[in-house]
Amino acid sequence: MSVTHTKAIRIDEVGPPEVMKYVDVSLGEPGPGEVLIAQKACGLNYIDIYFRSGYYPQPLPGGIGMEASGVIEKVGPGVTHLKVGDRVAYAGRPTGAYAQARIMPAETIVQLPDAISFETGAGMMLQGLTVQYLLNDTYKVQRGDTVLFHAIAGGVGLIALQWLKAIGATVIGTVGSPEKAALAKSYGCDHVIEYRTEDFVTRVKEITNGKGVAVAYDAVGKDTFMKTLDCIAPRGMAVSFGNASGSVPPIDLAVLSSKGSLKLTRPTLMTYVHNRSLLEPMAKDLFERVTQGQIKIEIKQQYPLADAVQAHRDLEGRKTTGTTILIP
């Protein structure tokens, strides 16, 4: 069996950014249903912090990272939709995307159009596919809907903002600083709320003339979620899809009835990317919107893969905006 040597980030224990180590790794041959990818760029996402810190458990020692782009180097038995030399991108498990090369299950991998760079491909898959299902499947946003989206200046937020404006929705976004407010406005956000200096419930009620929003998307979690429910119109939907400030506490379902027959859901991208019949049309939709210029994926930060520790410090410290990638 031939072996490929590569550099990758590994963690032996959970904890702060410093538990990540840049080490040499040996790779075997891809097995049935697997491919070997020479990676060109890796995405940085908040979910990576959840795995590194132990908030989301995984076997240790292990890898970290959920998305990347690259070129297929080898194809294992039984893989029919990919061939050597294909430009590809992916988002999903198993973790371990922070690497120069890796072996991956082929089921989560899609071909990357020539019109999309490796850097853009690595930075758009997890966030872009998340937005695709949030706005099309979790809740089907319609032209004219008023939507609340927390952390609108983040990676998912800026993609969602552009997508929502393309649909014709009115977007209320929350941000944590004047700089992020300016960024959101530059992308066309209709109403920007600085949550550190303004009460977002009061502002949402003012903006909507007391009616509330059709749907609220909340990846902040513990610090915002119960107040988010107060922003939603009767029979509207609350979508909890992340926990940047910690887990949402257990909720009494009677709260949903008392606030106006609200709907509540907690979706995850993993449900979608590991189902090829869902993944392929989702990726096609995302790629078309990017290649047509409807959605611009701006890489706001780049770090060498070896500097993953600093990248995590900056992400946790709320120092990043938009999309961040690591270059192997």
C-alpha cells in the first residue's frame, strides 16, 4: 500500500485554540466509496470551535474542520460521480478538513465549477449550503417577507443577506459593532440593529409597526433566543441553527403558544449534505447564484493552515467578518 504524507491540524484533547497542533500525517489508499483530495483551501467556521472545545463531541485524537476545496488525486472502488483531476468542494463530516490532503467519503463531495475559485469554493460550502436550506426548506422565504437575522455581518449572515435581497425580502439584521453595521448596510441590509447599544426586540417592533417578523434566524443561541421569540409575528417561525453564545436552555413548549402559535425548529446542515438527493440540487442552486453574481463570497480573512490557532482566536474574539479561509 502506497502512503501519502501530508501536514494537518490535529487535536489530542479538547480545550482552547492551543490544543490544535500542526503535524505530519500518513494517508493510505482511498477505500470503497472514498477519494483522496489534494486540498487547495480550507474553510473556517464557528462549528470548528464547538468540536475543538468539546461542545460537540468527537473521538480523540482527531482532526478538525468541516469544509475544503481541492483536486481529486485518487478514487477508491465504487465511486462513479468523481474522477482523478476533478475540481471539487465539500462541507460535512467526518471532521479533518484542516489538512493539505485527506481521504474523504465521496458522498458529500460535489464538483466545483471552473468559474468558482478554490478559495471561494472552500469559503462558501458550509455557509452557502446552510443559507440555501434555511431560506428554501426550513422556511420558504417569499418576496415581501420581513426577516430577522442575527449576526448579519458574519459569514452565514452576509450570504443570507444577499440571498434574501435577491428573493425580495425585507431584512432586519443584528450586529455587534458600528463597523459591522456599516458592512451590513453596504450589502443592502434594510434595518441594522447594534444589539450592544439597542434593544433588538423594541427595534424590531418599531420597524414592523408592532407586527413582528415572519421568521427569525438565530445562531447566537443562549444570549438572544428567548428575546428572539418576542420578535416573531403570530404563526411565525423561530429557527435556531447555532450556539455562538452557548446552548439555548430547555424551553417550555407552552411559551410558543403564549407568544402566538409560533413554530420552532433546530435544523443542521448534516441532515442535508449526507443525503445526495438533497445535496446536489442545493449545491447547484448555490453555484448558480454565485456564478451569476447574485451572491458574492468575499474572503475577508486568510491565514496559512499552520496559523489555525490564531485564526480560532480571532473568530472567537469576534474579530472576523464574512468568510475566512485557511491555505494549506
